[in-house]
Amino acid sequence: MVDIPKRIERLEELAENLTWVWNPKARELFKRLDHPLWVYTYHNPVRMLQIIPNKRLDAAAQNPAFLKHYDGVMHNFDRDLDSKDTWFSNNYPHFSGEIAYVSTEYGLHQSLPIYSGGLGILSGDHVKESSDLGVPLVGVGFVYPQGYFTQLLPRNGWQEAQYNYLKFNQIPINPIIKNEAEQLHIELKFPKPIFLRVWNLKVGRTPLYLMDTDIDKNEPWNRGLSARLYGGDQEMRIRQEIVLGFGSVRILSQLGHNPEVYHCNEGHTAFVGLELLRREMIENGKSFEEATKIVRNKIIFTTHTPVKAGHDQFPFELVSKYFQDYWENLGINRDKFLALGAFDWGDGQGPRFNMTALGIRLSRYQNAVSKLNCEISNKMWNGLFSTPEFENRLPIQFVTNGVHIPTWISRSFQALYKKYLGKNWIDRHDDPDIFEKIDNIPNRELWAAREEARDRMFVFLRERARIKRIDENKDSRQTLVAGALLDPHALTIGFARRFATYKRAFLIFHDIERLRKSLLDRYTPIQIIFAGKAHPADDPGKNVLQQIYQKAVDPSIGGRVAFIEDYDMQVGRYLVQGCDVWLNTPRKPFEASGTSGMKAAINGCLNFSILDGWWPEGYDGSNGWTIGGQEQNNIEDQNQYDVNSFYRILEEEIRPLFYDKDSEGIPTGWCEVVRNSIKSITPAFSARRMLKEYVKGYIP
């Protein structure tokens, strides 16, 4: 560990609070210390401060320009963390309690690989925005010692998964210490004892407590329970969800928190309700009926997936194995307990214990994550809501997802908005009125911001390919796939997301000869950048990924298709900021919401998407393009109809508009669509708007 000079000793405190993730001045401060080391440590200031040469710190402590920057950052840091003048305190002065947010994963920064995709990124943005608005929220979840996997793509393009243990002393996470000596451990009855150790992440003013089971006092099979995100069989899954649900409530109680509201994000977290039920009956002496009513009033529940297979459910025998002691201690019988989660899909397999059904039954408010997702969810759960127990309850509502603007906005657009929307635009970025000022931005400056973001993306991709060539001994074929031949001036389409088959990543290759004409056109070429991971157990998804990889290395494609290995938050930021068009081709209605297109829009990247998820709410006819639009009789007909729509719009509308430039080299028509996209999407699909809607549901 290096010695940090006293004059700048608070750098360590700054590094351990994740506000630097969305504070550009704080990131710039660390970058000024040692730019190459900042890149080498993967933008992780904790690790950077452990290995930076002392002479760099000594020089910084004597540099007037650096000290001025440092003092300004620390002044703002203290102001932001200590301010009592927040949106929440001004609008809800009567609320003195806390809100617990429980999720199985959190996507906060690439140095914390404990997320797999959209669910985790949403949770991370939720926690960040809570800090910004002053919402008294405390987050709880898992930290996975092996994280989510690192994606390796060998020459044949078949995805390989590599797991690397987190080095807890090198990331911005700290153990919760008990009695000033040892890390806090929480004991659960499983029904046999299992112990959790507890960690703390500081996300601005929002605390985030994470648990894992990798401690010596646990049996070997329990030590590995939290090793990986979404690993193992059905029994592993129920064990993880018991730990998450019961552990979250116990941890908060142990640390002195007594939330008035629990927000359970997806069915993985629904066992929270059972621990609250136990507490009301055993500790507070309530009857089962009284306790159920109390617990229901404490919980709001978010459901995401419109796919039946995405809702965890377990055989009654497996549930009984783990919960017999539980219902006996409560003094209720097996049938009464199992009825809390019982649900029958009508698929001939009979009723099972469904985690989403449990979450719905033990909550006062349920929401889907887009308007269309709400319609699908109510149809999916109609068999539950049509029963007498739901006679006087509202159906599932919706709060459409949003994104944390400060995390995802590019440097160039941040400067542009500051200049034309006002110095404090970020404080009002959910207000549609201020975005009307977008019309005042000259085409020259709007296009310059787009070109700067695109240039930064290509610099990043080239440097990433170069480093992998050197450090990982990638050959020329793999370097080609990484985007070495991409043209920084060509119309660039981005497709970056989880490689599930319903996402139809391979759809646009349906007529390869027709696509090739667009890729290789001498005057108006396109190029496509793919990125994403398939679940390690999803061979069909890996097969789609491999097919795209093989297209990327096909010489007849001319280097116009790239696949960026090991998609993470850093890659995602560069792509949504730098691409010109954001492509989304799911099979409707399987996209619950999606948020990557929202991130693209705030950076002037235009959406080209199936009308699924959030896009039916976002598209207004002037701010992007839609693919398809009519339902066909079967999957093959639908694929053909949608891909024909894709080709036609690409060839007749998108390419001509992008390349139709005035005497200054500016595509004025394209800039007009960019303006419309920013104005209509940025405020409406911000995490700030989303969280304000949730707060209305939080406060009874």
C-alpha cells in the first residue's frame, strides 16, 4: 500500500464511494494522477491507489492545478453526501422511515462483475438515482466471489466461460465489522445452520449490503452457494433464494434498519415475505391472517419476464424439504403454507410453488416494467387474479424502466447539454420542458458531438483489440473480429445485449447477399458491431453467437461486422455513446422493457427496433424507426416479414438520410431525427422519472 500525502489523503475516501462512477470530475481527478494506470486498472481507483508510484502522488500533492481540481471535487463530494435539501425531503417531509430494495444482482461498474445483464443494470441505476434524489433507500443482495463469467472467444467462435475470484481488497467494497475485530456473520436455519458474511458498498448516500457464504464455518456445499450468479440446478436455486430472502431481512435488522417498505425486484427475492411473516407471527404474536395483512402492506413487487420459463417454480416436495420446520414453527399446516406460492400454468404438470405467485400474494402493489409488459403480465397471471382472494385487489400496474442519465451520457453530449440546456440541466433532466432547448443547438455542434463520441468508441475498440493481441496472444483472425477494419466514418449499427435466442441476433443475416450490398456499398456503406454473452448453459444462444462470429471473419464481409468479446458495462457505454443506430430485433412480446436503447437515445444514437418492450411508448414516428409491425401466422413467416422490413427501411430510409450531407458535410435531416429522439426519450425514460413513480407506490 502506498502512502498518500496528507494534503490529498481523502482520495482513498473518494475511491471507496461509487459516486465517481457517475461524476466526470471525480473520474478526471484519478485520470490526472496517472492516465495509463487508470486504464490498466480498468478504471478502478481503489486498485489504482494501491499500486500507483509514490512519486506520482507526491507530485500531485504539490501541483496547484491538481490541488484546485481535488479541492473542488471534495467540496462537491461533501455537499452531495451531506445535503438535507433533496427532492425526497422536499416532497415527502412526513416520511421518516426507510425503503429496502432487494435484488439478486447489481450492475454498478465493470470492476464489480456481479451482474449479468438488464436486471442488474436496472438495480444499479435504481440505487444510484436513489442517492441523487435523497430517497432513504437501502439496498441488499448477493456478492458473488466468482462474479459473472469472463467471456472467451477462441478461433471457432464457440463461447467459453472463465470464472475469476474477486479480490475483495482491490474493489470498492468493505466488510461490515462487528466488535471492531471480525466481519459480521449472520446465521440462518436452513433448516440446518448456514452463515453469511456481510459487505458494504457505498453508492453515494445509499448503502448497499451484499452477502456471501464463502466462509470456513460453512460446509463445503454451502460455501459455494453464492459462488456464481445464476449457477447450479433447481435445488441450488431454491437454496440461493432462501438465503437472499431470509438473509436480507436478517441483515437489515442486525444493522439497525427497520424498513417501512420492501421493494422486491423479481421473483428471486420473494422469500423476503416469508421472513417478514415469521417475524410478525413468532416475534410479534400475530395470527397468520393478521401477519399476512401486515406483510402485504410492507411489500411492493416488480415482475419482469413475460416468459413462463423465466419465473422460478419448484416442486412441492422440494419446498417441503426446506420449509417443514418453518410452517411447524408458525403453527400452520403444509397446505396452508404451500398455498402461498401455489400456481398452475395449465401445462398439465399441475400446481407448483411459484416465486412470482408468492411475490404477488405477499405484496400490496405489483408492477411490470413497461406498458406492453403490463398487458402481457396481466394475461399471464389472470389465473391468479381471477381467484376470490384477489377480488378487491388491483391488477398489475406498470412503471416503465429508465436509465441513470449521469452514468450513461457521453462526455461530448454532457458538454453540449450544459451549454444549451443550462449549467444545472442534470438536476432537471426528467423535465421535458428543458429539452425543448435542444432545437437551439446548431447542426454543426450537434454533429460534432456525435462524431466525437463515435471517434472515442473507435479509439477504445482499436486499443482493446491491440491489448488483447499482445496480452492474450490473439491471432489476426481474432483481431479482425474485434473491429480492426471498421471505418470510423461509416454508418455504424450497434447490437449489444444478452444472447438469448428470442433476441434474434442472427435475423439480419437472413438474406446475406442483400445485407452484403449494404455492407460493401462504395458510397453509403454500413457496418455492424455486436457484443453480448450467452448464458453458460444456453447452447442455442451460444450457437447464434458463433454464427455471427463466423460471419464477422468471412472475407466476403470485408471487415464490416465485428463481435466485441466480453461485453460489460464499459463496452456498453462506448457502444451506446458511439454507434449511429441501435438495433433491437426481439420476437414480440418477449422483451419485457429493455434499456440499452434508452441509453443510446440520450447520446444521439437512433433506435431501430421491433415495437416491443419500451419502444411502443418511446416511438412517435419522428424519433427513430420500427421494424415489422404486423403479426404473422408462425415464427418463420414472422422472421421473414420482420427481416424484409429491416432491409427495406435500412436501404430506403436510414442509409440515404445518414449520407445526405450539406456543403459542410453535415447530414441535416439526420440531425433533425436526433433532436426528436433526444427530446422525446431522454426525460421520459430516465431513472429519475422511474424512481419518482416508484416513490408514489412506496409511500402508503
